[in-house]
Amino acid sequence: MKYFELHEFRCPCCGRADMQSPFLTQLDQAREWAGVAFHINSGFRCAHHNRAVGGKPGSSHTLGLAVDLKAIESGSRFHMIRGLLQAGFKRIGVDVKRGFLHVDADASKPQQVMWGY
């Protein structure tokens, strides 16, 4: 990876960072094309941590297929979304109020969707 270190994706509960390699490659490419920094708010989550933060059962975070990215400023958020779409991500959640983007590559869930929190 060019833009990330594996430790950025660790679960704060157990320290695991069981991220899927193709997902990380795609995320790294998105960061390249976005041209702005991607700060990981949440990467891999063990089942315990996922429950503790109110994550949904079966969360893509627990499969190593999702991250939440800090996205406070609207201009950066625009470039981040553009880069994510260019890299082929098809599932993006936007939380403007709390300032983050959720992105995942979970093929078992509906594709070509963007939602708000």
C-alpha cells in the first residue's frame, strides 16, 4: 500500500486488522485518485467491538471489507467520493453531521447505492 499502514485498520478492542487485500488495494487506488488524505475512523471490527459501537450484525467491517473515513470538509468529501467511485466502489454512506464516509466492497449487499445517515 502506498497511502496506508496496516495498523490504521486495527480494531481498538483486540488489535486485529483482518482486512481483505483486494479491498485495501482498491482503497489505496481511490486515495490516489482523490488527491486528498484519507483518515481511517474505523477499519476492522471484531464482533465484540462491532456490538459495542452499535454496528449492525453482519457488518462489512467484521469481514474486513469496510472502513469509515473522516470527511468533515465538503470540498475534501467531494474529492473523496469522486476517488471512491473512480476506483469502483459501489457502496458509500455519507454522514455529514458526524463527518464521515462509510465505504465497503461487500458483494453480498445491494450494489450501486449511496445513502445518508
